[in-house]
Amino acid sequence: MRESSPLVVAVTGLNAIDSPGPGVAVIRAIREAFPQQVRIIGLSYETLEPGIYLHNVVDKTYQIPYPAAGAEALKNRLAYIHQQENISVIIPNFDAELYNFIKIAPALHAMGIQTFLPTFEQFDARDKINLFQFGQRYGLMVPKDKVIYSVHDLPLCAEELGYPLVVKGKFYDAVVAHTLEQAQKAFYKLSAKWGFPIIVQQFITGTEINIAVLGDGNGKMISAIPMRKLYITDKGKAWAGITLEDEKLIDLANTFVSATQWKGGCELEIMRTADGQPFIMEVNPRFPAWIYLTAAAGQNQPGSLVKLALGETVDPFTEYAVGKIFIRYSWDHITDVSEFQQISAYGEL
């Protein structure tokens, strides 16, 4: 593939911190799928995102404007980067940036840059704000919730949903509240960080399971890998996990993709109750940070997404390795202040 020139893939989400972005894991999987054929362009927001300085992972990094700057600013910056790098495919990996990327996808395509993203309709339907209606529409089990804009609505939420309840930010973060005081504290914290609205959700007890999914945009599921969290950080992030064999979870993912015609990668956050019922707690519209586990288990989802974006035919995977475990770890990467100054001053490294 592309023997005459390298495949150039641009990736966001380089913040490999305690609450990591998916970027570094996505890149690892892509390099494995296209050995000796790929050049990776990192797209960063902050100057201390670790992926910027991992030169064996990222070939070159460019800073891009924050999502709040709008779609036009993003398009103009990417046009400049494309002139320098001749980008083949872009894979955004943050919820908050996807709206702008979806909006400019036609313009990127006109430049020769391919994406493989959900539509606005798909993106909005699975939003936390619309999740309960989404579940009702497609016959999926989803916890009851209330979308609120005022702290004064919390007593009514507690009356309808009971304690404990889960208070969620618009984009990220969730707090389990056992009292009204805890719920109020979470409301102020999350609204200050992510804005409004705040989602208050029924608390479901059970086993946390995540499913990494890749859909072809026409109702066909290319891949689904279920993972049970073995170690969870204080931020609720999986620091270790294991692939599971469970046809019920695969069927759930297949139902989701078939019903929504999902295009691209996503993650289903599941709570499986003691009687085996899988409740969909969230649908994240991009790859999760543990996505390299799909490559290790035999279904390389980021590599397959690149092929789909380039118009290639990708057959659905039928098997994967059960019992594959990922364990995340910290590593002190050493660089020089000159590199930090370079990315800070010029927005490139």
C-alpha cells in the first residue's frame, strides 16, 4: 500500500497522563498495522502533552487551536499542516473536539484528507443529554436520568432516582453522590469545569465492562472487543483490564451498530448487574485510551479504521484472544528544555 510515499496519519489525544487520551495507544496500533509505511503527525493542544516528546511514537507534532476557537480556525490550521505534511487520514480522539472535526470533514476531504467519523445525527443521539431517549428508541437498557441546569433541581432528581445517584459532567467526569450535599458539591464542581447541562443518572450496581467497537457506517460491525476493568483509578479510569468472552456483549454491540449505522470507533460503557443485564451507561464517540488492547487481541481497530477511511474493504473480525490483559504504567521520559521552547514558541516540534 502506498509504496511510493508514506501513509501520513494525524492523531490527537497525546496527553498520556493519569487520565490519558487515546492518541498514543491509537498510534501504537497504527504503526503495528502499517510497519515501515506510516508517518505519524501529532496534533496537540497543550505544550506538555507527553506524546509530543515521544519521538519513537510521533514523527512531528503541530499545535492546533482549542475547540472553543471554532471550526474555521481548526480548518485553517489543518490546511497549513497539510501543506507541510500531505496528510492522508486524521483521527481525532477527544469528545470535545469532534463537533468541529465533523463539521469540517467535507472541507478536509476536498483537500485530500480522509476522516471516518460519525454523522452529526449519530454524535448527538448518543450524547449523555439524550442517552435515555436513545436507549428507548433502540430498545437498549439505559439508566434513567435527568438533565438539569440548576442546583435547585437536585432534590427532585433524588426523589425520582433515589440515592445514591450519579452526577455527570457534560463531556467528562462523574461523581457518585450519597447525599444532597454531595450532589450539590459535584454539581458546582462539574459545571465549573465543563459547563451546562449537568446529567443526573440512576445509580446501577454491578460489574464495569467496556466494549471497544468499530462500525462501517452502513450498519455492519467490523470489530467489538469487551474488556473488564481489573484496576480502576480514583478518577474511574481503567489502569488494567482483561478481554472477555461473552456473546451477550458482542450481540449488544452488534445491535448498537446495526440500529445506529455507527461510523467509526466508539466505546460502550456497560454496567452488568448481578442478574446479567447489561446497562449502557455511556457511549463515547471515539476510541478509548485502552484501544491498543484490540490490536493485542487480534482485532486492530485503529488500523482497520485507517483502511476504511482510505476506501478499502475491511471484513468483519470473527475471533479475538480472550484473557489478554493490559496494565498501564508510568514512565519518566526525559527531554530538553529546547524542545519545550520549540513547541511553545512555534507550535511545531
